[in-house]
Amino acid sequence: MTDLHGSVAVVTGGARRLGKSIALALAEAGCDVVINYHRSAADAETTAAAARAAGVRAITVGADVTQASAVDHLLNATLSEFGRVDVLVANAGAFARTPVTALTDADWEAMLTHNLKAAYLCAHRFGLHMRAHGGGTIITLADVAGIRPWIDYLPYSISKAGVITLTYALAKELAPTVRVNAIAPGPVLFPDDFDPTIRQREIIADAALFLIRNDYVTGVVLPVDGGRLLT
């Protein structure tokens, strides 16, 4: 998939922030894109318009990807519009600080649902379709916290560790037809003249394009943290 022109990419949580950056990077690389959103309909339309300005087709699909029926709707809407799906970026998720002394069962369930269950539902359903129809590639969004847990982020760290194991397992289950890789973002320091939030999103989008384009990479969790895991 070195040349992505004409490919169809689905980005969950693609309306804003990191998902938007990845969706627009895919559009600029020539992919038609499906922007999934849950509540951010207006932002999704703005992102889709920006993708169309890059010369590709783009649609928005509202779906709560923590629900199996909604994921089925997202897949069916993609196939109805484009007739195929080549790339899935399972970006949708949640992030919250939950000190262990105040941790509730609801906190635990929320992180596991929004991060691990959503990634599983999307990667499983899209992955089986891809395997049955000639192949494709899946990118999950993990986190360095899933490798080295953070204090005060127990459910979040566990959910991302689950995403990492999910990535490894699905890379085996769906091989050799479908490639499955993960990106593990982390805190990165930039020069003073950079907006750190925007710059990090650009770097992660570049990492996604690398993993999508390289046909010989699967089962990889790529840290994008400026080497912080080494310290």
C-alpha cells in the first residue's frame, strides 16, 4: 500500500484532535476517508470538508463504537458509499485521571469500554471483513502508559495495555491477509517555537502513514515518545 491513492480509510473518533490529524494526513496521501464521530457532528463535517479540499471523497458517520450494532452500522455505511475498506484507524477512546484512592467501578468500566472494547469491536469486525475481501491494514491507538503504567491512571493504563495485547493477538489471527499495528504516543518535548499539541499530532499522523504504507510490518507497537521509554 505504498501508494494510497484510491484506498478507503475509516478513522474512528476522526472529528477532532488526533483523529482529525490522522484523517487529514490520509486524505492528503490520496485516501477517501470516513470520519466517524459520536457527538461531534459539526466538527466531523468540518474535517470532512477539509479532506475534500485535498481532492478526495469524504463522508461522516455517527456511531458510538463502544456498541457492536453501531460498529456494524459504520462498516455498512462505508461499504454502501465506497464499496470497500482498506484501512481502519481505531482512534476513538477516552482519557481521565483516576487516583487509586478515589477509583470507582464506574471509572474502571468507562476506561475499559471506551478504549479496549471499542478498539476490539472495530478491529474485529473490520478485520474479518478485510480478511474475507482481499486484505487491509488496521492501526490501533495504544499509549506508552500501556507499557509503563502512570501513577493515578490505573484504568487508563490497563485499558491501553489491553489494546497492545489485542494488537499482537489480531496480527496473528488475521495474518497474512490483514496487517495490525499500534501506535503508542507519549509525552514529547519540542523547541519553544512549536505548538506542542499540534506538533505531536502531526508526528503521530506521520507514524500512522508509515505503518499503513509498509507492507512488511505487522504486529508492531510503535512508541512515539521521543525516546522517553528508554529513560
